[in-house]
Amino acid sequence: MLRILFMWALICTAAPFVCAQINIPDDVNEPDSLDIFLNEVVVVAKNTIAKTDRKVIIPPKSKVNASTSGMDLLQKLALPGISVNQLTGSINITSGGILNLYIDGIPATESQISALAPENILKIEYYDNPGVKYGNADAVLNYITRKKDSGGRLSLESMDCIGDGKFATIDEFAAQFYNGKSSWSVDAGYMQMKRNNWVRDYAEIWHYPDHNVLRSEKGLPVNIGNLMFNSNINYQYSYNESNLFNARLSLNVNEVPNKEEGDRHSLLTTSDNDDITEIWEHTSEKSLLPSLTLHYRHIFEKAGTLSFNFEGSWLKSRSHHTYSEEMAGTKLCDINSNTDGDKYGFFAEGIHEITLGRGMLTSGLRHSQSHTSNHYLFGSQSPVVSTDINQSEASIFSEYNIRVANWGFVGGATGKRLSSSQLDTKLVKYVILPNISISYIPNSDFFFRYNLNIDRKMPPLASMSDIAQEIQPGLLRRGNPNAKSFSAINQQFSFSYDSKYVKINLSCNYLAESKPVMNSVLYENGIFVQTFENQKYFRKLQSEAMIAVTPLQDHLTLWVAPDFSRYFSRGKNYNLAKNIFRLHFGADATYKHFIFTACTMSGPDNYMYSDEMITEKPMNMILVGYKGTNWALQAGVFNLMKNYWMKTENFSPLTPFTSNAHCGKSTYFAVKISFNLNYGKQQDRHEDVPANVSHFDMDSGIINGVK
């Protein structure tokens, strides 16, 4: 059905292009460096400009010519701390956290980024130290694009991957129409993945008061899969270059028929029983999220810039979970749960920015509120159990950014009111949160920065639910409505060196959470209960580096990125210290119209929190192809000669376990087709639209029975 919708959209959108007299503009790509001509004197600036709160990257002509989309260009730029996974169509922060995406200051999705034509991207603003106006974002990417007075653009990209018992597809479609002060755009993205050989092995110990039971599960293959569809209709109106209005209607569909961490088939043996127990577990999830986003910006002649943002959304979610055990043909247990959920939310903010003295003053008000209602049915004979949680966050913030000689200073503060209520339990917290950043730029090659941010975090929605759900006989998961908010202090030191042939980026982060809400296992009435409590502390020390060399600047780039993290987690009955090390490589080459890309990839799944640590085998990608003026064809392979696995280790004093999930050879052979068409009057100018915070919320708050 979705494929049919894609073809219908293509036919309807392409019609005006076919009927029009198409004039493809001349090549207007940016040069490899920013050349400024002053009375026959050429001043050559770097492609990367370091500022106190961000890096401004002007994509080199060689990278633009070799890229097929906005996401592909981002991968070729190899930004430190950013991971691009073309197999899943995702952009992540390598250390984990919230990444906000924008196009010309307007909140955007990964599909919209992927649909951008590389030649239309003037620059990318990478905020690796976002200020107070970005809310809780850990990093921000803002794509600045060329403007048009008339005409339009059509973009299509499709990648299909096939392997032994595996299948993946990513399709992107986008079209834009420009007519003077107005522009319309529509985009859609579809991603689907399937595997039929997913295996999960378990080894765990249950520590009872008077004895221990060793449990071992030998996994058998199961099917897993997921699909996502997202679409946007966008309208923008600009008047006199001082007024801008933008409206976007979005629809996102996420369906997981077989959940990766919630489906298993295994044979269980225990130390107190020689008989084999056969286990089946199945989890499926669906969600539907329509949303409306409005943005208005006005530039005063002398009073700065005033922006307003509003977003309203409704998240409809469903979850189904079953667990059963059978021994010698006799069913021992059958656990079923069905959950229907609704989450209504709105977000509003106003931001004012004005030049004050030699710096910029940013001030604003922000408010978000949500109501979450989940309904649980445990078996056909059980009554429906409902939970209702109301959450709100109101804040007032101000920040001043100034540059003095080679020094840059950013200082600000945010006053917050955090509120959460559920039945008779209510949590209200007032806090003042300062932030500071100091940078030093001795010359155009070196950059140093230190920043400090203090935040206050609310517990995850699911951890606060007043609900209990059976995982398997003897094991229960229960929420804790009495969980409290907690503080977090994040410090970072970063260094970069940027020359013609070598780029070095180094960062060291230290995160300290006091009394965070983390896992806790209790033993009550012969049953182990997994719940959530405010524990003592959590610490994370991470160092990350990226070294990129361009021995043949227009034709070859090589990079390597080592990452080391040290975790300290202390609960009421555990004290842990663990390490995770990752090493990634990449190569990008071009020769005339031929392009080549190879890299290793891993998302933020390599992480530890509370009493649990997850590590995974990094994926790899090799693509080679040919790029024409408006099209590109590539072929390659994902995970060549690699056995993919994901390991989860739980260090609970009562129920520690090790889960090894794997699927053997996870090789995909891929074919990628890209097409971009531009016509009409194009301008090299762009508007400096301040990027504003996005409040895209997909947290259903459902507490599930997945082990």
C-alpha cells in the first residue's frame, strides 16, 4: 500500500515538471574553500568556522558533487560526535542523547534531511554546545539552503537491501514548489526491515534468600521486523524578508510486528530441574502520531528578532505481549497483556534575540504540557487497568553570547517549574539552572572550549506508572509513582585543529547525575520485582576523538574515530564501574563521476545506565557508484563478513543475567538509486533564521512485560 502511495505521489508531483519548459541551472556548487575577491586579492577561508557554541561547515565542492542526499553529505563530512546509519536512515549522537534537526531554522525530520539536494545546501550549522534556546537538546544540526523565487524541486531516493533471510528498504520522496513569497513542500519516507534468524541466548541467576537457581536459555531462530512511515506537508510565507510564517502538518506511523528485544523462542534448563522448558515470547507495537507545528518570526529594524513556535500532537499507541512456557507437551503458563494508549501534548514558546553591545542577548518563555492515558488488559477475564499521568514544564531563560578578541563567552540561566501528577501523587519542583561556556581561538587552526550545564530531569513516563505487569513466573515489573526528579551536571572540554590536510577533534565529557531514577530489583513474597527508584548517583566519563586526513583533497578522505567511556553507577545495593571502547573508520573517494564510500557504524546502543550495560558489534558499509548531473546509481554491501551481535549484561545483586542476541552473517547486498531535479529562478542568498527548539515526543509511557 505504501509503495502505491509513493508511485501516486510521484506521478501527481512530476506532472507539472514534464509540462513545463525545464531549464536546469548551471552548476552553482560551493568551492572547496570560501573564496572572496577583493581588488584582485584572494582571501581563502576554511570550510569549517569554529564559534563558541557551534561549528559552521561550508560543504566542499568535491563532497557536494559526490553526495546524493542531505544525509549522504552529512556522512561524507564526518562530523565529530555524529553517527549516520544509512541502513536504518537514522542520525544519532555517538554518545547518546537528544539530537534536533532543522532546515533553515525550521524543525525537520530525518526524511526531510535525506530529501535535500546536496547542491542546494549552502552550509550546515553544527551546535555541539546548544544554548538555552534549544531546551534539552544535546546537539543541533541546522541545514541552511538556497532560496528560489519560482519553480520547484523533485527528489527521489530508494535503497533496497537483500540478504540471506534478511530484507531492508528505505524510500524517500520530496517535492517543493516556489511562487514568489510562498512555497509549498511535501515529503514522505518509508523504511522497513525484516530478519528471520534472530537468536537470543540467556544465562541468569536468581538469588533467593536461602538458595540460588541458575537458568540457561538456548535460543532458537525467530522473525523480527519493523516499518516506519512519515510524511509532512509544509507551507511557508515570507514578506519583506522581515516576516516569516511556516506551518507543517505531519503524520508518523511506526509498526513493530516482531520486536527485536521482545521476541524469543528458547529452551530453558535450570539447576533445580533437569527437564527442558520451551519458551515463546512475542511483542508487537504500533503507534500513530499526527502533529501540527506553527512558526512565526519577525525581524525589527532596531529591536532584534522575535520568534513564536507552537506544536500540538496526539500519540496513539498499542502494545501486545505474550509469554508462554511448555514442558513435555503440557503448558505451564500463558501470560497475555494488551495496552492501548493516548498521549495529548502541546508546546509553545517565544524567543527574542537582540544585539546588545558587542554580543547577542537571547531571552524567552517556554511551556510544554502532556496528558498520557494508558489502558492495560491482562488476560481476557481481567478488568481493564488505567493510568493517567499529567506532566508540564514551564521555563524562562536568558543567555548572553559575546566575542572579545580571541575569547568567546556564553553565560545564561533558566528558571524551571516541573510538574507531574498521577491520582493522589503530585510532584512540583522549582529550579534555577545556570550554564556557561568559554572558548579560545588563538588562530584559524586551533580551537579550545570548556562548557558547564546544569539540568533537572523528570523520571521517564513508564517508570512513574502506577502499574505492575508480569514478565514471567516469579518475575514482575512495577512502576513507581513516587519517583522524584533529579539533577544532572554536564561538563565538556573540546579541542580542534583544522589544517588543509589534517583535521583533529577531541572532546572529553563528564556527566554526573545525583539521585537518578534507575532500575531496582526487590524480593517480595517469593517474587522478584523489577522497579524504579531514586538511586545514589550515576557518573559517565567519555573521551572521543576524530582524526581526518585528506591526502588528495578533492579525491580522497580517510578518518578514524576512537571512543572510550568509563561508567560509575551506584545504587542502594550495588556499586559498579565498567568500560566501553569503540573504534570506527571511514573512507570517501571520488574520481570524475565515480564515487566510493566505506565506513563502520554503530548507534548509541553501546551504553551503560543503572545496573545494565549494552554493547553491540559495529556495522560496516561499502558503496560504489556513478553520479550524473541529476541522478546517481550505487551498489554495495552492508556488514560484509561480519557476524552481528548485541550483548546485554545486567549486574543486579538479585537477578543478574547475560543476554547474547545474534543473527549470524548479517550481510545485505544493496542497490541505491537517487534522482534530483531543480527548475526555476534560483538565488544564492539565504535567510539567517534562528533555529528554534523542537518538541517531537514519541514516549508512550507504556510499562511492558519485555524481559
